[in-house]
Amino acid sequence: MDRYAVFVPKLLPRQECFLPDAPVSCKGCGESMAVRQVYKALAADVIQKGTWKIPWKQPLPELKGSEKGEMFSPSLLRIPKAGKQVLSICFDNEALMVKGALGKAFWKKHMPAVAVADGVYYVATACPGYPFDLMEKVRKAYHAPGDAFLHILCPCPVGWDFDASLSVKIGKLAVDSTLFPLYEVINGKYFLTIETPQPRPVKDYIRYQGRCKDLTEAAVDEIQKMVKLDYQKLLSTV
């Protein structure tokens, strides 16, 4: 059994602020998992001040396990802070990736870099597969003395075409392969929060996903090279 299933539910805070009146997501939804963890990290009165923005929605691809007729692009939660500052949280389910662009889009994760370049005081990446890391960053972001931005990778069983029981595993593989490294940037200074001295091969991450079935071995090798290069660049900043 996955260690996540054994230990994490017993160690997470018991309070539940994310209690929708009706099901709003598919089974194994990484975004719902991430929202639940974010809500556990903040007080109820803080959460109530937040506003959601879902830019647009698109038809759901005909994949196994589909439960709805459409899926949403990355959602954005904006929570006001003191002094007109804002905590912005992007829940990225990569819904906008198309098969032809997968190879390139996998490693082009520039939103945190843009936030840093814009002078955002606290910037971080997170994934619900690492819940304690995610929740600690939410708290830091809210209490940081300035604007804050979190980019959370949210595995999507329907959009990525994988079995719903694998959501946590695939999220962890994205991190463990350094395709989606976990780090934080405080006032322009980078810090790794999850170190991966021996990264998993990227192919371990993509082999579970139907959206990747058309990738050639050469394309996977190219993605691996780019992921390694990007991670080396990140390490040079910490």
C-alpha cells in the first residue's frame, strides 16, 4: 500500500473547510485534493475572503473515466492580505495542453519565474502529493510581508487519462523526476524544499498517462534532457 494512504490522513489537520454541497469533481481529482489541503492550512474567515476565477472551460476529451461534458482550465484563487496585498494560488491541471504540444509544454513552467521577475515577495511551487510541504507554503505565503504566488500542480485523471487511484503517485513522480521541482523564492532568493539527489526517470512519470501514448522514444529522451537542464539551472540559483 502507498505510504501516503497509510500515514498522511492520520497526520493532516482534522478540520474540513472544503465541504461542497454536491460533487464538483471527478474521482481522484488532484485539484480538489489541493484545494482541500489549502483550506486546511488557513483559517475559515481567511478562506471566506477569497475569490475564485476560472478563465474558461473546454470540451472534455473522450477518455476513459470521463464523468462530465467539460473541464476547466487552471483555476485561480485570490485571497486578500493586509495592506492591499494578495495571495494568488494557481491550481494547474494542465488542461490547456494538447497532444501535439506535450513534449514542449511539459518543461515550460514559467509562471513562478514571471512572478519572481515581477517582484512578488513570496513565490513557490507545490503538489498535493507532498501535502505538508504544500500546507506550510500556504501559511508562509499568507503571512509573507508582500504579495505571494503559489503554483500547484494538480494531476487530472480525466484530462491526463490515468486511473483515478494514481493521482497521488503521479503527482509525486512529477516531483521525484524533477519535472515539477518543489521550491520557494523569498524576496528573490531561491530555496529547494524537496531535494531529489537521485531523480526518477521522466518516463516513470509519463508512462501512466494516456495523453502521452503518442510520444516517441526520441521525444521522451528530449524531454528528459530538458528537464535535467532546467533542474540544473534551478540548483544554480539556490
